[in-house]
Amino acid sequence: MPDKPIQIRAKHTLGVTTVRALIAHPMSDGRSNSGNKETAGTPHYIQELTCRLGEETILSALWGSDIAKDPFLGFTFKGGAKGETIRLSWVDNRGERGSIETVIA
């Protein structure tokens, strides 16, 4: 996996928090469209993604192999406050994990 698997930003404006994240992940479905036999037949994709504000889950997603490589995730929610911490984490079909925390600006 890349050195920086997730880049994340969170901003609070007028009672709404906007979260944007870029997740570096191959998201391969196992089919060899590019002719790369090394990755053919070995699916590798994020299965579960969770975003938490403190101890509260604010987003939970189940993904599959149809999500594009290096997916971008953007969402908004009512609440949150400047200075609070948001944690984004994922688990893929091979058991690999990634997570990051950011403070709402």
C-alpha cells in the first residue's frame, strides 16, 4: 500500500460539516483489462468504510470491486464543530486496513 493511503479534510460552516477524502487503493476486480497478468484473478477492493465523529458513526459504507481505483469520498452532515476529531477507516477483502484522523477546521 502507498505511504499516504488516505488524504482527508473536514470543514465546518454554518452548522454543516463537509468531509472530503482521497483513498489510495488499487480497487482491482481481478479481471485483466490492462493485460497485467500479475493482478489478473486476484480481486483487491475495499469492503467496509466507516467514518466516526468521536464515538458516533456518521457514515458506514459497504463497497465492492466496481468502485474505481483511488476512490474519492465526499459527504456532508449536520453537526460537528471546529476542533472535533473525525476518524475514517476501511477494511478490504484481504484483511488489510487503513485509517486516518483529522480535526475539523
